[in-house]
Amino acid sequence: MRILLFGSSGQVGTEFLSLAASQDVEVVAPDRGVLDLTDQDAVAGLIAENSWSAVVNAAAYTDVDRAESEEATAFAVNGKAPAHLAIETGRLGIPLIHISTDYVFDGRKGIPYVEQDVPAPLNAYGRSKLAGERGVAAGNLRHVILRTSWVYSPYGRNFVRTILRLARERDRLTIVADQRVCPTAARDVAKTCLTIALRCAANPERGPYGLYHFAGTGEATWFEFAKMILELAHLPRSVEVVPIRTSEYPTPATRPADARLDCAAIVRDFGIEPQPWQKALKGTLSRLLESQRMP
């Protein structure tokens, strides 16, 4: 079993490598400095010259606000590159697992989104990720697109690490309290991608394939998420957390107010049960604090 992984230096990619190693799965993960996902010739050559059981694309342009001024770059990484990857893997019948986002929705539905809901992204990042979804679906019939949300881990830049850093620097934090979704641990996303990759590689003609939602169960606002981070971290000092409205914290990119995801389909088709977000957060914080990977 040989899996080709793109995005190995990101949160999900880092967790994927760790999980695969513990299961004796061979993963080839070219570093971004060695292979640029937007280099179509290099990507095509790597895929064609080797025998792959599955390909996992965890690479993405994820700076939501900067994407507003760098939309062309966001589309090159999130839209065009996955589409080309799908064409090359589709040509050889290789299953492709691709990670997308809840930001393809506008957040106005009022209840959790299912896979059949019509996307309507509010920002450049969401538009670029939607373009990637469509390119993957068109280029390779043997695809699984995994939409997730609010990903965090002990690694890299994410909300959990930011809150812990700010809590050491400030006595008072103001956090948006009117955007609601489902926080998701990168380790859980990686585990899901690995499970799907192994399942599809074992029976590439049947899959199952298609679009799926995966996120932590339950829901939270940024404010509630921040409060739980500080509560579980047991910091030596007290920090006041104050709720504010989105309008009080303007950003270049407009974000959906309620992008919760319904994950019933992935439970039904793959038997993958998402964790409650509070339980997953506790596990992530334990790993982060024990290893001293503090922001």
C-alpha cells in the first residue's frame, strides 16, 4: 500500500504522516520546496512514474483574509491544482481524496448543511475551494471530497494556539460570538482521510466515492470555543473572555454566520463517527501542552 500525500507540512498532513506510520502504511510526501503542486508537469510526472494505491490532497491556500487580495494565487492552489491532480489520477484510475471547507456555504440556511445543498461562498477563499471541488469531481470519478471546518492541531497557525498565546500576553480577550460552526481536530480529519484512502485502495472500482461532510459533533461560536480552550488548558492565570459581534471585528473576508455541517452520510457510507468537539479539543490540548509545542 503506497499513498501519495500532498500538503504534508500542514496540520492535516502532519497528523496523516504520524497515523500512517503507526499503521505501517507507506506514504510518499514531497515537500513543497521539492514539488510545487501548481507545477502541472512535475505533478503529472510523479503520478505517472510510480504505482500509487491512493492520492491524498491536504495542500491548500488557507489564509482566508489574504485571499481577498491574492485571489489568483488562491485559485491556482485551491482550484486549478486539484483539478489537474484529478485529471492525472483519473487517467490512471487512482482514488483521490481531497479536503475542502464549510466556507463554500453562505451560512444562511439556519440548520446544518448536507452535501446536496447548493454552495454560495461569501469570500475568495470559499470560491477557490469550490472551484477545486468541481475540478476534482469532473476530473476523476474515483474521488472523495471531504468538507470540514475550523481545523486545529498542536501544529502551525490555528485558533487554539492563537488563543493560548494571547492568554499569556493579555488579561482580556474579545472574541466573536455570532459565527457558529463545528470545530474539528486535524488528527480526526487525517484519520478519516486515511480510513477512506485505505478503503478505496482496497476496492478501487467500488469506492464509495463522492462528496462527504466531516466535522466535530456539536457546535460552538468562536467565543464558546475560546472559553473551552482556556478552561481545559488550566492556565496559571485568569483571563477574561468577552463576547463581541462580527461587526465589531471587521476582516477583509466575509465569513458565514452558521456553516454547521451534517455528517450523517459519512457515518452511513464509511462507518466513521465524528467525535464531540469538546472531547477532541481536550485530546489536542493534552498533546500540545505535554509536548510543549506552545505558540
